[in-house]
Amino acid sequence: LVIKCKAAVLWELNKPFSIEEVEVAPPKAYEVRVKIVAVGICRSDDHVVSGTIVLPLPAIAGHEAAGIVESVGEGVTTVKPVWSSPPNNPG
């Protein structure tokens, strides 16, 4: 089941984020989908806006998040609290 949520999307460098409704696909095998209840937009995200951290655009901001496991993909048998950061993100 695809779910919808709001996200801060950056479409162009040095422009404000756009708050948009996005669709999130169901988790694939060995993936976990988390319902985000809080997220921080921090200095690392500001570096993405300015282009000093390069990410392909459009990009969804916010890598400091807290949430609840909403669904799991095939093969997931347990989950535990973790701290994680996207690849290529110094945050």
C-alpha cells in the first residue's frame, strides 16, 4: 500500500524548500518503512540548499528524524532503535 506524507522538497539551489505531499512506496524485501513523527532541518540541509553538499535534485530534506515502524518488507523479522544517516551525508 502506497502512503502519502508531507516533505520539505528542494527543487533548486538557493531557493526555499517546498512543502509537498509525496507518495512513499511499500517497503521492499528487507526494508522498513518508518512513519516520521518529528524531523529536524539542520545546518547540513542548509549546505544542500547552498550547494556545498551536493545531492541530486529534487531532494527531500531532513535526516534527523524520529518515528515509528509503520510496515516491514518480506524477510524483516525484528527491528531496533538506530541512528542512521543517508550515504554521502556528513551529518
